[in-house]
Amino acid sequence: MECVFCKIAKKEFPCYKVYEDKNFLAFLDIRPLNKGHTLVIPKKHYRWIWDVEEIALYFKVVKKVANAIRKAFKTEWVVSLIIGEAVPHAHVWLVPRFENDGHPKGWLDINNVKKISEKEMREIADNIKKYL
Amino acid sequence: MECVFCKIAKKEFPCYKVYEDKNFLAFLDIRPLNKGHTLVIPKKHYRWIWDVEEIALYFKVVKKVANAIRKAFKTEWVVSLIIGEAVPHAHVWLVPRFENDGHPKGWLDINNVKKISEKEMREIADNIKKYL
């Protein structure tokens, strides 16, 4: 079966889109560790992030999206994780942190997934997009 | 007290150096989650990574170091975390992963810090440097 992120990049699967350009796409994670948890992916398939050729361009986009999340959620603090195991397509996690967000100090609880309605997911994506 | 990473960047504190250029420095984490766990920092002080002006250059260096770690440890799989809480100076973690390395699937156990002698830390840094 084809990679799920390739399908999202080709619009064959839906997503709560936050940002898109020729090479990259950012959308909300459907298992958010906090409101605003966003994935940034290259549209081209790479198994591992350290193989992405356009790495400089990629992290310009990641920074742009991270700063939009900071403004949308009024927090300085956006952590990033690049694990690459759950979906074998290069991706960067951006997770805004808040006081008393249920995650431990200096770390994230991977099982602390927030329940957010579809309506609110759309509102969150729209809110981040305002700053992009 | 001045920031510890600024002191390392200014050579006022020692480190197991892996890479250095005009703007960036990479060195081994002294609380390694695996052998080869490396930090990449901008020499200039930034509190948060998403404020780093030279973000494109920064992640070119991060990619270069990540790929050297892959070669040095013969693993494809180098995860990256950007948390920013423990030391208030922008930094990127690079942690190579291995089969049966004591970390959970798709995640890291923050308390699983490996004991590595000073001699071996120097050998690890030298080994990574060979590929840079």
C-alpha cells in the first residue's frame, strides 16, 4: 500500500491543512499531543529526514509554521520531534506547549493525546493559517 | 550565571567536540540516551530555536552531522528532538537508534542514560568526525 503521507500530499487523503507550497505541506496531526500539533512533510517521498535534499528550504518552512503556531497559541514554546518510525515518510512534529498541558516538564507523554472535535480542528488550522 | 552552551561555544567549558564552523558547534551530550547522542547549537545565543535567523544554514549543519552519525554507527535511524527546556539556548538533539537499545519503539526513554567512559566518549567523537 502506498505511503499515507504521499496520499495526503497528492490530495487522495484529506487533512486539516495549515500550509502548502510546491515542495512542502503542513497539516494537523489527527492524534494531537496538544492543540496545534502540526506535521510538516516534504511532498516528495523520503524515508528518512536526513535524506531530504532540500533540507535548508524544508526548515525555513518548519520555522515559518512554528512561528505561526506560536502566534496562534500565544506561546513561545513549540517543541519539535523527528522520530520517523510511525509513518515511513520524512516528517517533523511541531507541538506547542502550555502550562499544565498534562505533559511532563521537558518531555512529552506520547499517550497524552487530546480529544478535539472536527469543528475545532478546522478552527485550529484556520487560526494557524492566519499567521502564515 | 552565563548560559552553559555559550560557555561551551566560547571554549570556557570543555566538550567532546564533533564539528565546528563559524556559526555552529556540535558536541556529544554528556547524558547520552545512546552512544553518539550529539547536540548541535548555534554559537550565538538564542533562547528558542525558532528565533534562529540562520535556520537554513543551521539545518544544513544538523543534516551533515546526522549523516556522519549514521555512517559512524552504521544505522539509518537518527532521531531528533528539539525541546529547549533543560538548557535555555537553542539546541537540536541527534540520537542514533539501534535494535534493542533499551528505548521503546517509536519513542525515547528519557531516563535511559547510557554510562560511557571519558575514553570512549573521545573515541565516539573521533569516529563521528571521520565522516565530517
